[in-house]
Amino acid sequence: MNRTLCFLLLWLALAVAPGQAAFVNGHSYVPLADWAQANGLKVAWLRRGDQIAVANHNLRAIFVINSAAAEINGVAVRLCFPAASARGIPLISQLDADKTLRPFLYPPRTAAGKRITTICLDPGHGGRDTGNQVGAHSEKTYTLALAQELRDQLQLAGFQVFLTRNDDNYVELPFRPAQANRRGADLFVSLHFNATENDRQDVQGTETYCITPVGASSSNAQGEGAGYGPTSANHNEQKSILLAWSVQKALVHLLGAPDRAVRRARYAVLRDAIMPAILVEGGYMTHPVEGARIFTSGYRRLMARAIVQGILAYQKSLQAPAATIPSHTKHPTHSVYSHSPR
Ligand SMILES: [Zn+2]
């Protein structure tokens, strides 16, 4: 360990009084170092006063003070509330400690032998609801094309798959998760493509959404506030963020698309699902390059392959042996953080 890092770790240890909780904008926060120590993680500044990492052998998370943009195991993740600092002590919201980080440290386990068998795919929009319209291109056309490709690939991988619509039909939002619930799906995956009015040349990349925890505000463009009660989806929120993370990771890696992060939303199609549920925004139809790719079957085939890979990795992660807290871990020394907030 180099001397600077040694000093910083010592400084953190001395600066933080254990058990100290704080309130930032009315939300409960805990010192990051306390939380890290209690969970067997090391903590170190990557850029002093600004960027900080916690790590053990199965989790490496990077936070930026006064920002909700974080990174967990190499994938951008939106926090429920920005990381903060008080008198130089880095703080993280209690809600993020419990709902964003904890699932990665102590993943919920599936019962032995229990596997994902049935997956419900939800092609966004349809019929009179075209979704985003870019020139002659309607979002509803490409969400259905992607869902059909994904269905074929998932079936080849051994899953049973059904779609909430099989043709250009209008389907009410509540009826989409309702079909998944009624037919006993193990996973629900809603498929969409994005668009933006401004900065069309610049805004591109994939986003994967999962349900917003109770007490948090969402990170979608509408950004509903925190005053919402629990929904059916909150029962599976730990699994849903892990599924979203796995799928987002595979999308970014296979497509080479900019990582616009795992995000939170209370979308109608997410909140009523009684199984782990995510919504994939597979890229920006308005971006000149990404848009043109989305309109090709080859790119959608690759996107489908990424989603299959993400689902398989998620399934595997739930079957791994339970995480143990290590007695000795490596310290993070270099930042790989490169995410630019929306
Ligand atoms: Zn859409």
C-alpha cells in the first residue's frame, strides 16, 4: 500500500465517529466509512474530497460527492439520493446502503434447484400508441421486432417465453404486468427505445430501469418524488436491481453503447409486477448513429443476445454460494469512473 493511501485510510478512520448518522435534505445518511467497515469493505479517496471508492472481493463501488451518479462493479448506477459530505466526512443515504448496495453484497438466493422457466417480454407501445416517432420510424415497430428476436433466442436457451402483444395491437399499461402475473412468469422484461428533443447528436446509450424503493425519488426524466407507498414490485426490488445490473452490463459490453446507467422508476409496467421486473431503454432513436443501428435487424439481434446473457448471468448470481465477509481485501487505487450524468 502506498503512503498516501495509508494516510487517507487512517484519516478516514479517525475523522468518522462510529454510529454517527446525519440528515441531508431531510434524508437519513450514514458515514460511508462506518458502513464500509461494518460490511468488510475498504474505503479510499480516488480524488480527495470528490470521488471515493469502497471495495471488497465481490463489490467495488465508486461515489462522487454531491452526485447521484455512481458505479457498481463497473456499471453506472443511479443512487436514490446523491452521495454527500459533512465536514469532509463522506456520507451515503441509508436508503442507498439498504436498497442499492446491499443486494450486491448479500444477494438474495433462490431455493436450490429453482430456476427461471418462464419469461414475459413486453414490447413497448403498439396500435394507436406509436411510442417515439423519429421520421418514418415508430418505436412500437422496433420494440416488437426486438421482442420477437429475444423470444427466439431465449427459447433456444431453454426458457418458455410469451409476449404481452404479438402484433401491432394497443395494450393498456396495467394489462401488461397483469398478463405476466396471471401466467406465472418468473421474470418481466419491458422493451423500449429512447428519444430526445435536445442534443440529438450527443445523447445515446442504454438505460435499464427497476422499481424505485419506497421513500426514494425516481431517476427517470419525470423524476417523481419520494411520496409513494409500496407497490407489488417492491417485494422483488433486490432481485430486480441485480437483474437490471446484469442486463445493463451485458448491453454496454456487447453493443459498445454508452452506459447511461441502471435507473429507478415507478413505471406502470414495473410497479404491478409480482416477479423481478425491468424496463430496457435499448438506445436513442434520435441519435444519428445509434438510431440507424436500432433500425437494423443485426443490431437488434446483438441486443437480444446481450439481454439473454444478462438474464443467464443474473440467474447464475442468485445460485452462487452466499457472500462471506473477507478478513483481508485489496484496496482500490485507480479510478475507472467515466460516467457523465444526464
Ligand atoms: Zn417507449
